[in-house]
Amino acid sequence: LYEKKYTTYPRVDTQYLSDDIYPKCPQTLNGLYQTKFGGIAPYAEFIRPIGGKALKKSKRVFDTSKVTDHHAIIPTGVIPQNLSDAERNVFDLVARRFIGVFLPDCKFSTTTVLGEVKSDDIGTDAIEFKVTGKEILDPGWRVVREKADSKGDNDDEEKKADDEERTLPTFVKGESGDHKPTLSEKWTTPPPYYNEASLLRAMETAGKFVEDETLRAAMKENGIGRPSSRA
């Protein structure tokens, strides 16, 4: 994708953009707006609501001090042509991540449910339980991820993070109802073997695995190798 001029330089270890990229972003978004795969413009619906307006500029994205030689990977705005399935999937991830930066915040309420289970049949005391989770009020930037999830384009790690984030339906204080408990038995499994991607990530964050606190602190900002040499 880089050699075809569709995405920027790939050998980077930062997720930030330098401030000088911000003025060029409308042009990049325009290129994504016009991008079509199989006659369908997959990004137009996300870009349309922010088109022609001043783009959001977050310090969590645009921070020159966090950029070394090269900024994070983003689309160039050149409209891609004749991509293979693999190229298109990678381009799609880069494009959606880039578009999401300029979309509104996701709004959610944090819900804590305190309940108790009563059983008249057994005559035991009520069993109390507590569950916490989120209720999404406005998906905001997450719309770009929802569409990707439905097509199965998103990677497993993001899906895992979503599962852990547990969303809850709306609860009303004082409500009650029938509940049929379930009990499931599971076996613990060892961590998966390293694959190429997880090994590269482990090299990048090698300090995490060091037990000596002084050494771990010394390695905090450093991994093994550089993005250009790890693979």
C-alpha cells in the first residue's frame, strides 16, 4: 500500500500524528469519500456528517512531541485501485481508524446493578449480586468499528476488548422479574503459542516480562529492536 502511494510510511512505532498533518486531513478525507470498492463507497456515510466543517483536533492524536522520525500510518488520500483482498482489508483498517479520529465522542452511561435473588421454595436467605457495565447512549466514533465488526474485518484483540467492556441493557430501580440461573463448567487453557504478530508485540514491550523492578523500569520505554528490524 505504501509503494502504491495509498498509505504513509509503514515502519513506525508511534500512534500519533504531527501537527503539520492536520491541515492536510480534509483533502485525505475527500479521497476516502470518493473511494469505491465494487461500485460501493464504504466511507462516504461516515465522512458526510463532518464534511465542510472544522475537523476535531485532539491532543490524543495530534502531538508533534510524540512523533520521532515518522508519524502514524494513515491513508494518503490517493484513491486506491485494483487492491487484492488482503490489501483492501489492511487499507480498510487504516481508513476507518483515521476517519474515527474526527467523529464525535462515544457517549455512554456507567451502570451498576445491585440485585437480590429470592427463592420461596427453598426458604433460604436472599442471594445478593452486583454487576457493572456500560449502556451506549450515542455510539459516536464507534460507528466505523460496528460496520467493520459486522463484516468480520476487525481483529480478535479489539473484539476481546469489547467483550470485557460489557454493555448492559436499561434497568429501572426497583424492577423485578423471573430469572433462571445457569451454571457452566469451563477449563482453564494455557496462553496461546506466539505467532508472528504477538512475537513482534512482545519484542516491542519486552520490559513487561522482566521481573527485576530496576531492569523493568530501565526497559520501560524500550523494546528489542526497531520497527524496521524486528520482523
